[in-house]
Amino acid sequence: RVISRLPIDQRTVMVLHFYLDLPLTDAANVLDIPVGTAKSRLHRGLEALRAALAAEAPAPISRIRERSA
């Protein structure tokens, strides 16, 4: 799973927010960090997930055709 590759601080905020459905303010309180820090960790985690998923995605058909030509 891609999320398991994230740093623990980013992964923890994502789990609290998305899996446990906590608002970021509550997630920040649970972790005893400022809300801004929780937002930053969430943003960085999402960016890392997007990059990892994009790297694992299959190539578009147009690129496959270009390679075989």
C-alpha cells in the first residue's frame, strides 16, 4: 500500500483525518500540534501519494503506441 510508504507524521494525520473522519482541528489536538502543522503534513502527504500513484499508473495508450513505432 502506498500510504504505508509515507513518513509517520504525514501518515498519522491522513489516517486521523480520512480514515477516522476527524476534522483537522481535532486531529491536531490529538497529536498536540498546531492546526497549520496538521494542514502542512496533510498537504505533503497528499502530494506524495499523488506522485507515487502517478509513477505506478500504466502509460497512456498514446505513449505505448509511440514507443512501439
